[in-house]
Amino acid sequence: MTMTRNVRIALLAAAGVAVVLGLLWAVRPGLVIKLFTLGFVAQVIGTAVPYTLAALGGTITERAGVVDLALESKLLFGAFAAAAVSYATGSASLGVVAGVGAGMLVAALQIACALRLGADQVIVGVALNLLALGGTRFLLQILFGEGSNSPACPSFGDALLANPLIWIGVLAAIAVPIAMTRTVWGLRTRAAGDRPDALIAVGVAPNQTRLWAALVGGGLAGAGGAQLSLPIEGFVADMSSGRGYIAIAMVILAGWRPAWAALACLGVATAESINFELQISGAAIPRELAPLLPYVMTLIVLVIAGGSRRPPPRSLGRIS
């Protein structure tokens, strides 16, 4: 049954890709040819890293039983911390460390509110996202006297292979699925979301397991935020632009399976890269409609696969 379902989804996805390519060929034939160049592939990979790291982080957190709507705030605070520390120290590598740390701090605050204080996990996530929207602007004004963007900071340049965040994204996409299924940590994380009573029976506190899972997930999302700011040599207010919400949609679409979530994010990144190419190529598409392509694709994919998605972890959102 699962194989038939996956084949059906794959065929629908292939048909969707064929339709999109056909429409692009009708609008701009040269753009379709460009989609198969190494330059476009590199652009897609760079664009996919924030989505992928956020989705992987969200998968880990939610498999542990914690609703993670705070991915947007982790991306924003990670991007801000990476740019600010990189500017202050002159080191982009330290900026990456700061981005990871910022994501972990947001995750720690999220866990403290949701598990220690017993607050509603959905409300906590939304509140943290709103805090990030206003908080990063406030910090920009305090630190740099500017409410919209930070000064230029060191970056890793345009070379894809020289950017450690690309390698972090690739390694995470490989390591997280393996760790979730083949390690004691992954087994405990999944048990915290599905069978917390089993953890209690062996003397392991479910909330402690959730804390560690959230910290790892927050660190990954924070690294995704660093990929937003460091390549463009600075932080811009609201630069996450809903990527955290798209990432959590991909987590749900993938049935809380990290490998599938990473692949789904790669598809979203492809749509975003096509949108960018459409805008710079002068295609006969209204400027207001082109940026909607990634979001439209997200909705279409959710509609196609929505009826066949897996149920969430059984203890998701519950406090033990």
C-alpha cells in the first residue's frame, strides 16, 4: 500500500514538473535550458540550505513530541546573530557558531515556556515568531542605529564548495535520518514523541529527551539562518520571509521523516530559484505574481499528498 502510494505521488510530481517545464518553455525557452546548467544547480543548493536545515530541525523537535512553529524565529535570530558576530569579529566562521547558538537559545526558551511553564506550544511558537520580527529590528536599531539592515560583514564568498554551511546542510540531510533510526539518541527522541511511557519505564525523563532534541533542532535551524545572512554579507529585517512556515509544512508533508523533508525542501528551493530567474529574465509575468511561485508550489504539493500523509507523533503537543 505504501509503495503504491509513493509511486502515485512520484507520478503526480513528475507530471507537475512536466507541466511547469512546458509552461516555462512557452514563456521563455532559454530559461528551461538554463535550468539544467551547473550554475542553476548551485543556486538551488544554496537556496535549499535554510529550508532544509530548518525542516530537519523541526522534524527532530516534533518527533520528540514538541510542536515547533518557532522555526521562523530560529531562522531570523540565527541570521541576525551570524551577521552581527561576523561583523564584530571579522570572522564568518564565528558568525556560523553564533547563528547555531542563537537557534539553540530560542529552542531553550521555547522548551522552558512549553514544558516547564506548561504554556500552549502553538501559542509559544507564534509568540516567538512575533518576538523575532520585532526583536531583530530593535537590535538592529540598538547595535547599528539602523532599523532595516546591518552593516556589511565578512562572508564565505560566492564559491559554493568553500561555504561550510553548504556542507553542514548536506551532511545534516544524510546524518539526521541515520541518527533518528540507528542511534540510541534517535530511538529515545522518537519514543519521546510516540511512547513517552516507554522512556519512563527505563528510567529516562521524556522532557529531558525533548530538551536535547529541541536544542539540536534549534541549532540546525539557526545554522539555516546564518545561510540567509552571510552569503549576502549582512542581515536584512524580515529576511526569513516565511521560510520557517514553509519548512514546517514540508515536515508535515514528509510525514515527519527527515530524508523526505529534505527532498521536499529541495523542490521548494527549485521553485524559488526559478522565480528568481523569471524575474531577471524579463519574462512576461507580472512582478507581483512571480514571488508567489514557492508558496503556490507548497500548496499544490500539500494538496497532492495531503490525503496520504502519515499521522503525527502520538504525543505531539502533550506534556509528560
